[in-house]
Amino acid sequence: MLFTTQQPDQNQKMTTRFTGLYPATLTPFNKDGSINLEGIDKYAKHFIDGGMDGVFVNGTSGESMSLSINERKKVIEEWVAANKKYNGKLQIIAHIGAQSVEDSKELAKHAESVGAAGISAMAPAFFKPKSLEQLIEYLNEIAKAASNTPFFYYHFPGITGVDFPVHKVLSEGAKKFSTMRGAKFTGYDMRDLNKSISLEGGRFDLLNGFEFLWLPAVSIGGVGAVGLSANLCPELFRDIEKYGQDKDAKGLAKAQEAQRKIIQLFDIIEKQENYMSPFKHIMKWLIGIDFGPVRTPLKNMTDSEAEEMIKQLEALGFKTNQ
Ligand SMILES: CC(=O)N[C@@H]([C@@H](O)[C@H](O)[C@H](O)CO)[C@@H](O)CC(=O)C(=O)O
């Protein structure tokens, strides 16, 4: 592994850097629609055994905006408990973004109280902050509710419609609250990503959110990635991480090949209406955990669509672990 992370004790928590690979987690449901907590335990063990650096929990892939506040708390508690139970070193980043600042504050406090390594919040999408100042004011309120936990701004303009330059959010945010640790950068603006990575001597941690752009991100100094597809193919992320800046043409070719394979994977996934239903089927095939359905209004794939998708993945060279 090229980048290593350390599990912080309480005193180290604020100075620990976040680098490496953070799979975006899915939320397993039972058939009756309740959360399958037992599924989370096995899922966490899978990532611990696989040597992941951390996990990004209750984000977009975790269907967080379709979960109640209480469910979101239970999910985080289960991840933290499983990490402890298996002596894991996962840095658990809890996404605590919501439409109401009060909900986010409650989730931030809770995440801190149970021992999440970091928290992250996207901007609200209904009543949007219309200026950078309003966004910072909003993030400040949330970050203050967990003043001993590193904070990541979740930049995702494609969904929130809130699109201020991340390097400005970081520099202005850090003037207001000392916990500003970095951003989960789910955007296409490589100039902004570049400026954010190099800002103030590289003091912020940028977690790249679109895996189509992982190699370009590594080539400009990116050292951290969150991705739903890291559930299936962490080795492709690791190849890009390892060889993305290789001076040797053969090494670099490995990184390019891995990047192309991730893009081909998404050509298959994107035949579906959303990313979560396909990945729930993929994870059942891969590791045998039944993730159940996605929550309405998202559309569930049919079993025959899932079978066809798995055949296409196998044709691309993906194999089940079972
Ligand atoms: C918005 C979104 O789903 N982003 C994914 C990506 O893995 C994404 O599914 C992929 O790049 C396709 O857009 C992750 O970066 C983060 C994520 O899933 C999350 O917040 O849970």
C-alpha cells in the first residue's frame, strides 16, 4: 500500500491525516425495509480484512437522505462497534449532511460521541446557500457541534446545485473553525481540485469522489479517494494510487489500464437508474451479503437485469470471492 493511515487515539484525532482508500458504503436493508445491522457487521469485517484505510458511511451510496435521523445514528454506531470488535483500523467518516441544520448538528454530536474519526456534510439542496459566506456560516454551525472531530466539506454540485470553489470553502472555512480538515471532492473541475490540493502547503485532505477521475487526481498529487466501486475493485484504485505518478512507462500503463477498467465498469452500471441497486446485487454476488432493496423512490433492478449485469461484469474479468 502506498499511503498509510494511522488509527488515532483521542489526542491524535485532530492532527491525523486522511489518505488512501475509503469505500462509500451501502446500507443493507431487510426485506421489510428495516436496516440490517447484522449485515453491517459482516460488511465492516470485509473492509477490515481487505485493508481499507477507512469508509465513508451514510453518504449518497448509503441512501442517507432516505434514512431517518435515528436510522443514521444506528448505522454509524454499528460501523464503529464492528471496527472495534474486529480490531479494525478503519477511519470512519460519518456523513452528517441533512436539509435541516439542526438535524446535521444532532448527527455531528452523535458521530463525535460514538467515536467517528471524521464528519462530512454536503450543502442543503432545497434552501441553498446563495453565497460563499452563507455556505461557510452553515458549515460552521454544524462543525461547532462536533468541535473535536475533523470536518470534511462534501462538494457535490451535481446533486446539491451548490457550486462554490472548494479551495475557497477550505480557506474561508478554516478561518472560522479549526476542525476544517478537507473535502470530499465530487466534481469535475480539476483546476479547483488542483488548487485545493496545493492550498496552504497541502494542509488539507482532498478525497476524490468521482472514480472516473482518480488517475487525473493522482497525477496532480491526490492521495485520497472515496468511491462506491471501491466495494468491488479496490485493487484497481490501489494500482492507480501506486502507479499513477510512475516515471516508468510500464507502471503508468498499469494505472491507465485500471482507470479504463473502472470506466468500463460504470458503462455497465449506468444502464440502471441509480448506482445503489446494481451495487447491492454486485456485493451479494461478490461477498454473499444480502443488501436487500433500495428505498423508494429509487428503482430496484429486477433479478433478470441483475443476472445480465453480473454476466457483463464477468466478461470484463470481475470474479466473485465466494
Ligand atoms: C455521488 C456518488 O455516488 N459518488 C460516489 C461515486 O462512487 C459515484 O457513485 C461514481 O463516481 C459514479 O458517479 C462516491 O464518490 C461517494 C458516495 O458514493 C457517497 O457519498 O456515498
